[in-house]
Amino acid sequence: MHPPPPLSDKPLAPGLYIVATPIGNLRDITLRALDILNSADLVAAEDTRVAAKLLSAYDIKAKVRRYDDHSDEAARGEILARLAAGERIALISDAGTPLISDPGFRLVAAAAAQGHDIFAAPGPSAALAALAVSGLATDRFLFAGFPPPKSQARRTAFEDLANVRATLIFYESGPRLADSLNDMSDMFGDRPGVVARELTKLHETIVRGRLGELSDRFRGAPPKGEIVVLVGAGQDEVALEADVDQALQTALTRLSPSEAAAEIAKAFGLRRKDLYRRALLLRPPQPETE
Ligand code: SAM
């Protein structure tokens, strides 16, 4: 038996709390999430049975009511009325961060429009967990949720994203994975991809490869469990680095490192500061001064 979690007895301010919950490993919950779930007047949950399991795992007794964005206006109206009365409402989804491919957007938009306080209780989200372990660039990324299930619509959706210079993040299901990867390979080109499966769970697996390879690999062997697919940014970064180095070296034959960095940064849309450091490394050896 685990010791009970150290819950805070500090009173909770009135408002709507967006509470992230584990995406697999039950220990991935924050102490603050437990405080909020324990003290809230109501827990609004995507599925009350899933919520009951979660709450009982932490020995929290809370009043739970089902809420998803398809709930009728009356259900949303009731939560808004409770907020207006000064209650503390926690919103949770079945896993991860509410609103991220999960219900909550309409409620948050309505609560914000009515001027209620909305508090974040951040925690797991499969998209960010997958990005962090992917090995793909993290400086710019675009989360695109679930691709359309039908190939034609999916290809159109991918076409719209083909020129985005950012790591792309999708949620996908096992049975659709190979077809989806194949459409990605056709529409994005054979970029690097990552399939992150069952994150934080017993069968956590990360598979890296080119999109075409990945599609072949999973065809005929659709993986079980939950999946995030990530696609490397539009331009091949290794090639880009080589091109930048080449351009810097040429510029350094006629310019100082700082001028060369400025010129090439502008040409490639990169940061001058980064290129200056690179230019110092690439410039020809300097004659020694006395
Ligand atoms: N709100 C959740 C979040 O913050 O990640 C996402 C909910 S969405 C309905 C569920 C999808 O998220 C799954 O079909 C899968 O694509 C992805 N997902 C959720 N948990 C995952 C996990 N442990 N490993 C990999 N993907 C996961």
C-alpha cells in the first residue's frame, strides 16, 4: 500500500481548472493536480468511469459529472452557472491534457467569454512527450491532431502542411498507421519520421526511419496501442547545414566573420548570432600577431 499523497489544505480559488492526467503511467500526475481534484466542488470528466478509476487510484473522493463538448448546451450552462456562483470546477479528459484532441474547447471559450478565471494544471500530453524523445527538431513544431481517416482527405490535409518548416506531430491509430505513413511519404517527400507508441507504458517503443521505410515496416503488422507520428521539418537539416557552411566559407573569402554571418543569415533566414559562431570556426587560420 502506497502512503497517501501529501495533499495541500490551502483553499482553492474559484474558477475552472484544466487538469492534465497521466497518458499511461499512473505515477505521472502532479501533486497540484491531486490537490485540485481533491478540493474541487465538481470534476467535469470526459468519461465518468475512466475518471472514477483515476480518482480511486489516488484515493480521492470527488463529485464527478460527465462533460464533453458534444454535451448539450444545458450541461455547459450548468458548469458556467456553478462558476458564476464561485465554485471550483476541475476539467479532466480520459488521458493527458484536456482540449488537446480532447473535449474542453467550447467550455473554456465560454468560460473565458464570461470572464471566469481559468487555471492551468499542466502535466502529460502525448504530443510533447513524443516530440521530446523523437530526436527531431524541437525549435518549431506544429501539432495537427488526428489526420482524416479517408486517404483522399488525408492527402489533401498533408498537402496543406507540406510547406510548413516545422516538425509535424500527428495522433494516429494502429490500423491506419501504414496507410497514413504512405500518404505522408507521398505528400511530404521521404522525410525522417518517428513512430512513438505506448509512451510511458510497458510496451513503449520509438521507431525512427524515413517515412517510406516506416510505412513498409508497419504494413501487414499494424501495431497495437496508442501512437504519435512525427515528421521532420520540410528542409533536410543535414543538407541545410552543409549548404550554409559552404556559403559561409565562400563569403569568408571576401568578408569578415561578422559581415559573412550577416549576409548568409539573411540569405538562409537564420540567426546572425548562430552563424557568427560558425563563421569564427570556419574562417581560414589567421596569421599570428606579435
Ligand atoms: N489529450 C491527450 C494528450 O494530451 O495527449 C490526447 C487525447 S487523444 C483522444 C488520444 C491519442 O493521443 C491516442 O490515440 C494517441 O494517438 C495519443 N496518445 C495518447 N496517449 C498516448 C501514449 N501513451 N503513447 C502514444 N500516444 C498516445
